[in-house]
Amino acid sequence: MQIKTISYLQSVVHWKDAPEAKYPEYAFVGRSNVGKSSLINMLANHDKLAKTSSKPGKTQTINHFVVNDEWYLVDLPGYGYAKTSKTMREKWSKMVLEYITHRENLMLLFILIDSRLELQSNDLEIINLMGEWSVPFALIFTKTDKLSKTKLQKNLELYQKQLSEFWDPLPDILISSAETGEGREQILQYIEKINEIYKENKN
């Protein structure tokens, strides 16, 4: 897939205010500071499309972008920021989980995982929750340029082993680096395949 055009559409705090559900939609979510905005900018080949920050918790709204006038890319607020108050965490849960469960044109949720870390409890909680709710999702391991190939493979195998306690078959896993562009083609091809199915089902 080639991204010919991509533009910011709107930001909302409630799924009911999201754009008209006329295109298939792909949302990106992950722990704060997982590199979500950087990944979105890498996919779009645009340095400043999604706002990046060294301070976790920068994204506070549900942000829609329209790609090629064919599909929506959605940047969701991150979770798991230690300094976030209980009220803010509850607000996140309500905002994001309602969006995930009610948005009719949501084709897939990409859950971003920091490849440098061991499996985090809040990542596992989100992954298993999506399974319980039958929400289609895939995992994207970020920041792979920060690890040697040997260490990355070891971490991936450990993740797969831990996830296998809950999942059979395992969720689809993609790897990426916003720094090197690794994974860009694979992620866009993944989206394109689902878009094709969407078009076939609509006709």
C-alpha cells in the first residue's frame, strides 16, 4: 500500500462524536511512551502528523486521520502512565473502551508493545480483554532498533511463551522501528488486506 494522502480530521473525547463511519478504521493504542505517535508518523511518512513528546500521556483525545480517502487511522490515548490519577485512569477506560466496543467500523486494534520490556500486566490485561470482547487486534512490537537481533528474538519468544498460557492460536505479531522504518510495509500490507475484505463484503 502507498499512502498518497493523509490528513488530520478531528479529535474527540467521546466515540459518538467521531467522524461518520464511512471508511474502515484502524486504531493504535499502547502504554504511555511506547512510541505510538512516532510509529504513526513513520507509517504516514510525516514527521509531525501525530504529536510526539518525551512526557508520557501526551495524547488525551481520540484523534482521527483520513488516509487516501479510503480508511481512518486513529491515535488513541496511552494507558499505564504511573503518575496519572485514578480519576484520569477511569476517564481513559471510559473513553477508550467505549470507543473500542461501540465503533462499528473499527476493523482492527493495533496494540503496541515496547520490545525492550518484559510482558507488562496492563498490556496483558488489554490483550485478554480484547479477546473476551471479540475485538480483532494485532500486536506491534516497537523500538526494535534499540535491541540486538538476538535479544529481540529472545524477548519475542518469551512473549509468545507467556501469551500461550492464555491464547491458542497466538495473536498476530508485527515488529517495528520508527527510527529505521522497519515494519512499515508489513503493517500497511496488513491493513490493505483487511481493506480488501471490507470492500468485498460491502459489494
